[in-house]
Amino acid sequence: MAKAKLQAPKGVSEYVPPRSRAFEFVRDCLINPARKAGYQLIELPVFEDTELFTRGVGESTDVVSKEMYTFEDRGGRSITLRPEGTAGVMRAVIEHGLDRGQLPAKLWYSGAFFRAERPQAGRYRQFYQVGIEAIGLDDPAIDAEVIAIADAGFKAIGLSKYRLDITSLGDAQSRSAHRVDLVKFIATLDLDEATKARAELNPLRLFDDKRSEIAQAMQGAPLLMDYLSDASRAHFEKVKEYLDALGISWTLNPRMVRGLDYYTGTTFEFVHELLGAQSGIGGGGRYDGLMAELGGQELSGIGFGLGVDRALLAAEAESLIESDDFVSDLFIIPLGELAKRTSLEIAAQLRKLGKTVEIAFGDRALKGAMKAADKSGAKYVIVLGDSEITSGSVELKEMKSGITSSVTIDSLITALSK
Ligand code: HAM
């Protein structure tokens, strides 16, 4: 009897060809602006001690209270698959003393993250982020630059149907002034025990409650924006000024609450218009108390996490990904042993010059090899036999139009670059 087929665990995102090429493209678009701004790669473990996230991300959050993949390892330690990247970066920065070097420490990362959420379109249990963190500088200009880097990534993909929401969660002084009034306000609401407990841990969480009766009740709640200290207000004004100077349009959203507890000051989210419920394609902000919370110095920081899966969905929704965007430049069909060797040489040379070249190996008959060339979607095809090698010229066929032209092997690179 045939054995049952195995399937991937529920809710994970996977990318297989041909879509994986589009995934790669999107991810690279999101990473490149960070590289160009001098951010350096930090490659971290996908699992950490659980305490890093309970302390770093905060126990009032859904991420920590409901969504972590936590297990005991063979040594009896509590381990968690990373639900986000910032806490791990902070841990590593402290552990490796990067906070004692040149500041700000500017780092980028890209990889898989894990949250046990209810799977739906654009919401996965394993998903991918590209993120950056700039640690140790409390200058509003870097807030604007961080936002601009994210924006440049989305623009490089070609996305245009998204908006940027920003707010400020203020400094400790702003938040404690606001908290007093917010707690008073919440005390007037009729809430169930679980919601009360959440509000006690972090009253701001109620702004993020999806239930319509709570959203309704919170309409009249005091907003942090009205409690900003002079310093926080001045910082935020500067950020907005720089964004305007950069031509990056923003919408003030004073009710924005991020799903993680470490945020302070400037916070932001990129929201795509065509993605329905899971429309957040990226977000981030300042986290000026996180390093100290994790046992490090009192250093400020700011960063973002961009959802690669969602950015890809957004690109598809905006019809930016054409099926022939990622095909090879040339497909070579060698006929015979000498041709095979020559094909390897030609391909190696063209690849060195930046072309993508495939060869039909396996001594297939010409008809079958032509079919493979067609299926590959390659832009051009050549058939290479003994006579072509002797004459030094080949018939270069453009697959889309079917037009052929005679070119010398040495000038293939020029012909392919047209
Ligand atoms: P976050 O908002 O939780 O922030 O996640 C960032 C992005 O990851 C979201 O905007 C979304 O695009 C994507 N994302 C989150 N959860 C899922 C999911 N279940 N499925 C698919 N995509 C998802 C952070 O993680 C912070 N660490 C960002 C940050 C860095 N803040 C400061 N520095």
C-alpha cells in the first residue's frame, strides 16, 4: 500500500519555484536600501531562551501570552522560536559588546520568525521578515532615515498602493502622565476579567482590541499624543519635518498600538490597500528602554521589521510580478560531446558577465530539448553542434517572437544585452 503523503505543518509559508524567484526578488529589494545606508548583517539563532521574549517583548502582548512556540530542550531549558527580531538583536549587541563600539550600531537581518497565530491569508505561523536596528542614537533624523529605508524597499519592489501611519508613544514622562488618565478612563468601562488583567499590564493594549464594543468604548479614551512632554513633542515634530523634506507622505494615527510592548517615541506602520485584514506590510519604532530592560546600558534604539510574505502578496495584488520576470537570458542546447564542453565554457563566460544561462544536459533529442527551452521561459536559445563550433557562429532565437539572427559566439554577450 502506498504510504500517506506528508504535508508541511499548518499555517507555514513556503516558496517553491517559480514563485520562489519572486520571493527572492522582494526580499532583496527590502534588504538593499539598508545595505546602502551602511547597515551590516547580523545573523542570529532562530531559538533563544524564553526569558528574552517575556522580558523584551512583554507579557501583556498576544505575541508572548498566546503565540510563542515554547518548548523544553533536552537540558530542561525553556526555549522559544523567535517571534520577532529586535529582542535577539539587543541580546547579541549586549553580549558581543557592540554597544561599546562605534554608535549607532546599525544592523540588518532577514529570516524566519514564528508565531502560533490563527492562519489566514497573509498570516502565517512561520513567516519572513527583513529588519534593521539602529542602536545608540536618539536623533530624530535617524528615525526619519529608518522610515525612509523601509519606504525605499517597498518602492524598489514597485509598490505604490500603501500608506505610512506614524505616531509618537512619547518618553517615560509622557507615558506615565497619560497612563494615569487612561487607567481612570478604563475603570469607567464594563470589562471582563481577562481584558481588565490585560489593561493592568498595559492599558494601551485596549486601543488594539479588535472587538467592536471595546473599540467603541475606547473612542472617548485619552490619547497619548495629547500628553507628549516637550522633549517628545519636539522630537516628533522634527521626524515629521524630515519626512516631509524627503517627500515621504505620512498619516498621523494617534490610536496606533504596536503588538509589542517595547515601543517608545516614534512608531510607524506601513499599510497596504489591497491586502484585506492582514494589511500591515511592515512596522517599527523606537524602543528606548529595551536595552536596559535586557541588562544592558541605557541606550536608545529604533528599527523596523518588514513582512516579506506580505510584501510579495502586495506586489502580486498590484500585478507587479510578471511571470517572465525571472527567466534565464539564454538556453543552450548542445548536440554532441564537444558541444557539451563548449557550452559549459560559453555559459561560464556569460555568467561571469552577469547573464543567467542554462544548458540542456542529458543528450536529449533536439525536439525534447527545444521543448525544455520553451518551458524554461528563457529569452533566447541557441543550438550548438559541431558545425556551429567550426564556424564560430550560432543562430540566436528570440523565444517570444521566434525571430532568429546569426551571431558569432564571441559576440553573444552583446546580442543578449540588446
Ligand atoms: P511586527 O509589527 O510584529 O514588528 O512585525 C513586522 C511585520 O512582520 C508586520 O508588519 C508583518 O508584515 C509581518 N508579520 C508579522 N506577523 C506575521 C505573520 N504571522 N505572518 C506574516 N507576516 C507577519 C516586529 O516584529 C518588530 N520586531 C519590528 C521592529 C524592529 N521594531 C523595531 N525594530
